[in-house]
Amino acid sequence: MAARLIKEDHLLRKDRLKRAEDARQTLTQEFHTLGASVDIELRDRITTIHSNASALESQSKTLRNRTNALGKTTRQWGGLADSARTRLKEIGDIQNWAEMIEHDLLLIEETLRIVHEDDLSDVTILSQ
């Protein structure tokens, strides 16, 4: 009977070892499957991130170029505005000069009118 108990115990241990080995293999296979699925998902994400980084770099370069072009245009418009402001100032100066000449001409005209009236009155007095 002891031999039979030892044999049954030996069979039970062997069965437990086999089940433990099967469970270990199943667990190992599950870990590999899980790792592979996580790896595939991470690779997809990494590919997307890399693709987006390239697109962002391209957009950044385009934005930089357009910003530089806008700065150049702004400087050109600023120069044009400064030039127009200078010309308007010159026009104001010319208008001021023209008004001064007009004033002087009016004074000369008035002076000549007064002199001419005096000459006419002198001629009238002499003819009498």
C-alpha cells in the first residue's frame, strides 16, 4: 500500500508539473502575443508621429519663408509711406511758398493801383 501511495503521489506530482509547464507555456505565449500587439500599435504610433513631425517641419519652413516675405513687404510699404509723407510735406511747403508769393503779388498790385490812382489825380490836377 505504501508503494501504491508513493506511486500515486509521484503521478500527482508529475501531473502537477505537466500542468504547471503547460500553464507556463501558455503564459509565455500570451506574453509574446501581447508584446507583439503592443509592438505593432507602438510602431504605428511612431510612424504617425514621425510623419507628423515631417509635416510640421515642412509647414514651419513654409511659415518662416512667408513671414520673411511679409517682413520684406512691410519694409517696402514702410519706405513707400515715408516717401509719400516726405512728398506731402514738400507739397505743403510749395503751397506755403505759393501763398506767400500770392500775398506779395497782391501787395504789389495794391501798391501799383494806389500809385496809378495818384498819377491820375496828379494829371487831373495839372490839366485844370
